[in-house]
Amino acid sequence: MISPSKALHEILQTLSHSAHSPARPATRLLAVSKTQPAEAVLALARLDQQAFGENYVQEALGKIHALEPLNLDLEWHLIGHLQSNKCQEVAENFSWVQSLDRVKLIEPLSRYRSAHRAPLNILIQVNVDAEASKFGCTPQAVLPLAQKVAAAPNLRLRGLMSIGAPYPDFEQRRASFRRLRKLFDSLRHDFPAIDTLSMGMSEDYELAIEEGATMVRVGTRLFGARQLF
Ligand SMILES: *Cc1c(COP(=O)(O)O)cnc(C)c1O
């Protein structure tokens, strides 16, 4: 069993080496805490890890509410598929949605996000390896979606996210990271304020950093293998 504090330290070490220049700040770590109990989140929060990623809204809400009284200033990211009937709970309880992949989600997220709070940060999820997943929009759909997010009150467009196909060949993974990076660079012509390219997980986050990730999403490498249930 790995020690999460040792794993956190090692990963942060790798990420700090990614800060090649002042123009490129260190890649951020999103700790993916799906299936982990609130205590596991708390242990990392005490080590100053602030950003946590969850896939399932109900599971996340349990942890969010359990930890709320501690005022830890945590930043919760939804990284799993978002159903439209969950938009209210997500807009009220999360800081980021990384899995926006269709127009239908924009209006309810915008409507339920209180204007008194910081805007909800949005990444558009792109299916760059078309066969890999049924979620994520096509590369062609990115620009029109981005325009609608950018125009919606209480939402803030921050960039793109992808879940890479688990190609055994890492050069294929590199190629798909590059495709997302290209899309990101071209989107930045229209939206110069976007700053987040979320790609890479436990197995390939070092590779994702080489290809320009500004945020990596790591679960297993931090917490150990997930219990399947
Ligand atoms: C589970 C998950 C991760 C983390 O995966 P690991 O391989 O455990 O690091 C990252 N991103 C998404 C979208 C996930 O669902």
C-alpha cells in the first residue's frame, strides 16, 4: 500500500519540474478522489492539496457536505459524465465542471449558479480519440460550445479536457494529447483568457505534461487502487 503523503510529495515534485519558465507555471494536480472516503480527502487537504475531482454527483455531495464544517477551502471538480437533471446540484456545490460536452447543459448550469458566487469554471470535454468513449464532444463542436459557454452568465470558460484512450502504445497517447493541445491553442485565438488544458492520469501524466497539460488528474497513483463495487 502506498502512502498518500509520499505519493503526493513525489507527484508534486514532478509537477514542479514542469515549470520550465515564468511563462509556464507548474502544472496543477487534481486529486481524483472517486470511491475514496472523506477521510482520504481530508488527509490530503491537511497537506495543502486543494483541488479534488469526483465522477459521481451523489457520492461527491456526501463528501462535500461532510467536510464543509471544517472550512478547508476545497475546490471540487466534476470530471464524470453530467446528466442534465444534476445541473442544479453541480452548479450549487462544485467550483469546476470539466465534463461539459453538450449545449443542453449550459443554460441550467448558468441559471443555477448564484450570481453572488464566483462563476462556475468550465472545461469542454473533447473526444479526441473518437472510438474511445461515448462522452465528449467532437473537435468540430468545440468552438460553437465555447461561444455559448462564454456568453452565459455565471459561467467562466477555462479550457479543454480529454480522457485519453488507454492505448498500450504511449506514442499513440502522445498523439492524442497533441491533438487536444492543438485544439486548445486554436481556441485560445478566439478566447485569449483560457488557461487550462486538463489531460493525463496516473499512467501517463508525465507524458501529458510534456505535451502541455496545465492540469493532470491523478487517482490511483495517489490513493492506491480503487475498490471496485
Ligand atoms: C478516474 C479518473 C481519473 C483518474 O484515473 P487514475 O488512473 O486513477 O489516475 C482521471 N480522470 C477521469 C475523468 C477519471 O474518471
